[in-house]
Amino acid sequence: MANRLKTCLVLGERSCIYLTLDGTLIPDDSLPGSTGYVAGKLLSSFDFFEDDELRDRAERLKAFIDSHRHNGYLFGDLQKGGRQATEEELKQFSCTQENGIREGLVYCGRCCR
């Protein structure tokens, strides 16, 4: 939530949980449309038994994500003007890399800014 983007955890074909900016969880059956998809980033509290079905589902999910990969970057509404950084964010990005960019940030691959 550090980036202040709306988040949705998809649990199945018709099951998801939206996380609002204030931390409210909203179960829903309408999945988000156009978005950036990721998988394998959440750690479970227990180990799953990896059988053929689970491996097949993981492979199909990877193929789906690969076929819907965005080219480069995602933008929100650029006319909103942003917001002031929090104290935590100021500390997080306070160091500078050798190339002069703040630690944790990179140049855009498309516009090099």
C-alpha cells in the first residue's frame, strides 16, 4: 500500500478481495479488468502439497500472465498531481546511487527519465 494503489487479491474465477486505501477488505465476485497481474509474491502460512493439478494450475496462470504482460510501465491519473512523501518514504529513498538516482528508484526503460 506504500504506492497508494488500489489492490485486489484474486482467489478464484469469481472470488476476490479488494483492499481499499484505508485498509478495508471488501469480498466481491466481480474481478478487476485491465490491470497488471502477478503471482507467487505472497507467502503462505503453510506448505502446499504440490501435486500434478497444482503444477498445472501454476503453469496455466504463468501462461496467462505472460500473455497479458504490460509493455514497460503502468500509470495512474497523471493529472492528480501526486502527494507529499511521508517521513517513512523520505527515509526509504534518502540514499543516492552512483548514477545520482535515489536508492530504490530506476530510470524508465522507455523515456529514460
